[in-house]
Amino acid sequence: MCAEAVTKIDAKHGIERDSQLAISQMIEEIGELAKEVNLKKLRHKEPDQNNLAGEFADVFLQLAKLAEMHNVDLGEAVEGKIKELKQRGYLD
């Protein structure tokens, strides 16, 4: 569903997304998230929770699309990584 949202937006704007565009947009969204997270330190303002949540969502949507483009199931990948970390003794 997440990657599909990006696909629909791309179609609406006539964008043909490739991996380079996907990762560039994800980095852009990470920058926007960083700006929101750093508001308190840099501007002495508390981040707005709605803006913060939206920026997290934007990063996740771009990540989901990039993963889909590379045939990676994010849910399975995260579960596999957690299992691996448990086996290594990092998690209990």
C-alpha cells in the first residue's frame, strides 16, 4: 500500500521513477525530517507533532517504494534482521 501511494502520485505527475530518483527523494525527505527533529536545538522551538509524523511518513513512503523497486519485502527484511540480531546476542 505504501509503495502504491508513491506510484499513484508519480502517475498523476507523469513521473517515471528509477532507483536514483527514489533514493534522491528519500534523502530529501530525510533532510526534511532532520530539520523538524532539530527545531528545538536550532530554533528553540518544539517540533509540531503533526509535521513530525508527516515527515516520518514521507521517509517511510519513499523507502517502501525503493524497496519495492528492488523486490525487497520490508516487513520480511526487518523481521529477518531482528532475528539475526537476536542470534548475535544484541537483542533478547
